[in-house]
Amino acid sequence: MKSNLKLFPDLRAFSTKRSIFTSTRICIRTSFKKVASHRSTQICHPTKVHIDCPSSIFRSQISSFGMPSSAEPGRTPEPWSSPTLLFVYGSLMDTDVIQVVLSLTAPPPPLQAAKLRDYRMKMWHIYPTLIPHKGSEIQGRVYPVESLDHFQRLESYETRAYTWTVCDVELDDGSVAQGCRVFIWAGDPESSELYEGSFDLERYQTRYKPSMMGRS
């Protein structure tokens, strides 16, 4: 008899995601306690707070259903200018997630809506990714990344399943921001590992975020 995981491959991804959230919840609580204790003496160093655990857990757990075919090693960032706008279209549209990944003492301000042209969204298991596609457009948001260290944390969070590229983004006020960055699929755009789908932020915030953030 075939197992449920063989009959329904996405069950493995959902199971993996659930284990990531469970483990991450402990790390988040510990991190917030550390931030609170450090703030009282004004010696909080965000890079020292143990917030890498969500991405490290993600990296170890993601191996349970494999990296994408032809995934490339992480890139060495080009010369950095601060801030650099990052176009986000998945869980990073939620500023609470950014706060956790970057070990910020408070969530960032609301992100500005934006549009990325000539890409289309596909799903890799339960995770959204982008592939080049002339004429298509993606709705998302932009986050001003303040430092190379912060960008490298975000890069680690995304894992080697993604690589970044430079892009121009149309902001909601009609202006165009040049020299932005976006994380896209690192494997073959025609890979059978990708399927049609879209990311539902509200569904993520309702179904997954409470568990991830340690809320009932």
C-alpha cells in the first residue's frame, strides 16, 4: 500500500511547515525575552539575538522534500547601497515575519504596495516563487533593507531554493524604483517541481502565522 505522502506529495510539505512553526515558536519566544531584557539596559545587539533559528530550522527541514533541480549556491552580494528596496511577494509581506527574521525590536512600518513586471508566480510545494515571463506582472510590496547583514539574513531565510536578481519595480504612486532586488526561483523555470498557484497572504496569516508567532 502506498503511503499518504506518496499519494499526496504536498502532505510532506505541509507536515514540514508545521514542524518548522512548532520549533520556531520556541526560538521566537526566547528571542523576544532576550530583546526585552536587553532593552532595559540599552545594550541590545540585534545580530546577537538568537533569531537565526527560524531560517536554520527551515534549511534543515526543507531537505526532507529536497532542493530544486539545478539549484545554484547562494550568491555573493554585489556592492551594497543602503537602503536597497526588496520586492516581496510571500510571507515577507507580513512585517511581523520581517521582524523575526531580522531580529528587530519592533515590526517595520507598513510596506508600500508595488508591482513587478515580466515575472509570473508558481508554487514550489507550499511556497511561492517567481520565474521570468514576459508580459506578466506580480503584485507585492517593497521593504527597504537597511544593511548587507539584514539582506544576508533574508537570503538565508529564503534558502538556496531561491536566488536574487536586480529589478525595477513600479510603486503604487506610479513612480519606478530602479536597482531593487527580488528573490526568484534558483532552479529550472520549466521544472516539473513547480505548479500553478498563488500565495494568499490572508490565508497564511490566519492558518500559519498564529502558530509561528506563538499565539493561540
